[in-house]
Amino acid sequence: MSMFAGALTILLSISLQFGAEFIGCMADSAGWLGAEMIKVIVDRMKKYGGQ
């Protein structure tokens, strides 16, 4: 789960055009948080999606 959370964060960060250093920090944090980070991302996507 940690690798998936990190990879998802990397892809999201790249699509938002963040810098490499910031992407590394975010991916590390997401990997450490694991499933909790996935929940945060899903909740934010729902919020911006209007659900």
C-alpha cells in the first residue's frame, strides 16, 4: 500500500507540475502514511468533483 500511495502521489504531483524536490518529499510522506494518504486524496478529489 505504501508504494501505491507514493506512486499515486508522484503521478498527481507531476500532472500539477510541481518541482522535483517537492515531488520527492510528497511521495515520501505519502509512502509513510500509506492508506491514510489515499483516503485524503480521494476525499479531496470528491470535494473538487462536487460529490
